[in-house]
Amino acid sequence: MYKVTLESVTGNPGVPVNAIHFDSRKVGLNDVFVAIRGTQSDGHDYIKTAEAQGAIAIICEQMPKEFVNGITYVQTSDTAQALALMASNFYENPSENLKLVGITGTNGKTTIASLLHQLFTKAGFKAGLLSTVKILVGDEEFPATHTTSDSLTINKYLAKMNEAGVEYCFMEVSSHGIHQKRTEGLQFEGGIFTNLSHDHLDYHETFAEYRDVKKSFFDKLPKTAFALTNVDDRNGQVMLQNTQAKKYTYALKSFADYRAQILENQLTGLLLKVNDQEVWVKLIGSFNAYNVLAIYAAAELLGLTQLEALQYLSELTSVSGRFQYLISSKKITAIVDYAHTPDALKNVLETINDIRTKNEELITVVGCGGDRDRTKRPKMGKIAAALSTKVIFTSDNPRSEDPELIIEEIEKGVEPLDYKKTLSVTSRKQAIKTACQMASENDIILIAGKGHETYQEVKGERTDFDDFKIVKELLIELNK
């Protein structure tokens, strides 16, 4: 049971409410404004704006010095949590009317959530998806703006799912979302932990805090839920320490409830032995073997038979921007992947190296995002240079930072032995073009970091930019 402590109420607590907002610009007549203390701004600074725009009630952690007649003021110790609980109640607790599964971890969240949606749709169920890439209510698609949306958006779409008769919903749960209480008040049927590696330390400051925020998601799962965790990751068991949920494990290397073995790893897919049954899947690489195993386990825990789960696994197709590849007329393979952390980049490059014959070049195009964790930049540079035959360092989403300075920080991680492999091209499109020009028959180009994103953000402005679309057009043009 989720509760939030009320510290004081001024005015009439029984007023009718039209809508709830935490953005003062959206407040209209008879709306509630919830003042949230964010990383960039403090909602308490905008209480006067909300009052002027017709707010009927203000929810805050610190009462304003002056009250406006006719407005109700509610003080609580945690407005972020209050917003989440209010959102759930406002939309009539929609998470209770379907089976909601949350997926958390550094890598694999999007793939697992998206493919579980795909699998349950193939199995004949109406399914929903809340992910980095998109929001799906059955087959109806809506744009996504965050890995884990704000609590109002989450509950709004869960309510739409209720209306559409959705039975299962699969949701990416980010560390930011957990820390900012966006998932409070939601009723989860299960939680899945993928892995934990170097990411978001610009926000969490320490790895221990990052880990503990992830763990808190499992700590709050009810007894009726399942907690499924990857025990090949050293943090897998940590996630289960205090959970009341039913505990299940999966692994490729350790003893676990759900186990898999890679029998074949090719550019066209994986042959796996999953709990003594062989299955061919159209996904590539050992990191995807973990994803497939988590999907299989979750499908069984949600009620599918082993035979059903294996059948639908074999029919799944890859997620946009996750090891998405094409082969040009001159037999150049281009792979686009979202790998934007050291571990993810290492996994993708090792997968390609396992598959390729070593007679061809592996040309990697990679950058790092601006206004994000700077400590991972040299690590990305070191991994890219060590595991590729040629590397082009370029821009990702520089945001407010100077892209050339970001590239310099990436280059600092390159071992002296690998310097001769590297090249810097600030323009991402030019970097991709250079890679295409350098490639010969049978060579492989990896474009890492942005994956499914269809924009690039430079100095606060977003412009259209799709890695897959660009490399496809360039290879067609150069192959004429």
C-alpha cells in the first residue's frame, strides 16, 4: 500500500479537479499544480504562475508566503511521490487492471520490453508497451520522450490500455524514473533485472547509489509479483535481497532456474539450447542470448507454456536500432546499434568479432553524448580502438557541449598501440560517409551510440538524423 504524508492543508480539501499538472505552463481553470523540485528547476518557483492561470489547488513541499483566496494548498514532504499517487488515483488505478511487467538494468531494457510486447501480440493477446523507442496501446503507436515517462503520462497511457482491453503491458524502468518516484503507486505483476554497468554517474554520482536505486524497484514489488534476475551479473542477487516477490533467476554461465547455451552464433541469428530445448532466434550475439532467455522466462512466468514460448521466440524480429543491419550490393555490412555505454559497446564489438572471419575490416563510428557522464568517454574510446580494425570518433548528441572537446576526452582512453587505427571527424554524417568510403567488399561498419534515435541535438537544437537511413543512402550512392 502506497501512502504519502500530508503535513498541512489550507482551504477546502473537497474541491473538484479538472486535471493535474507539474508544468505550470499547462495549468488551466480548476487544475491542480504539483510543485516538483527537479534537477534543472524548482516547481515552487512557478506557484504564482499556476495561481494566475486558474489553479484550484497547489501541492507543495514548502507553503508560499501568501495564499490566494479560493485556492486549496496542500503541503507534503514529497511532491514527486504525491504526484505519482495522485496520477494513479486520477486515472482510476489503471495498472491494477492489467499485468504490468517492469524491466530495469543498464542494457537490454528496450529489447526485452519490445520483444515481450511482440511475443504476447503473436500469442493472440492485446499488449501494451512503454519504452524508450515508443509507446504502444495494442497496435496504436504514440511517441516516447523518456525511457520512463512521468507518472501522469504513464497512467494516462495505462488508462488508454484499459479502454482498449490490453491484458499485458511491458515497461522500461530507468534509474531516473525510480529515483524520481515516477513508478510509485503502480501495481507490478513482475520485475526483470538485466545487468548493471557504467552509466548515469552524472546523475547518481556513485555506482553504489545507481545500484541501490535499481534495487529499490525490487524492494517494493508485492508478494504476488515475480522478480526475475540475471545471476551472471554480480549485482543480480543483490536485487533479490529484500524483495517480497517470488524469486527466479536466469543465466548462461551460472546455476539458475532458467538456463541457456549458445550452440551457434551467426549474422543471421542464434541457435540456443534453452532449458534443454533447442530454438533458433533471429537475434545476434551473446548479449541477445541473455535477452532471449529473460523473455522466455517472463513468458512462462506470465502463463505461456514452454512450447508456446519457444514457438513465438523463434518468430521475433529485432528492435529498431538494436543490432539493425543491412548488406549493400558490394557486400559491405552496416550495423546500427544503440550501444552508448562501455559494456554495451564491448558486447556489440565482441559479437561482431566472434562472427567475422578476421579477413575483413571492422570500422567503428562512435561518439559520446554531451551533458552526460564524462567518465565513460575514455573507456568508450579504449574499447572501440582495441576491438576494431579502424575507428572514427565523431559527434553523438553534443547538446550544449563542444563536440571536439568530447572527442578529445574519448581519445584519451586509446592505448598508444591503437592510435594508428583512429581518426576524428566531428560531423557525424561525414564520419559515416568516411566509413563507407573506407569499406571494401565483406567489410563491416558499426555505427554505435544513437541506434533508434531519429534526431541529433546540437547546441539545444534538434535536427533530423537517422543513422540507419543515412548509412543506407550513402552505401547505395557509393555503390553506383
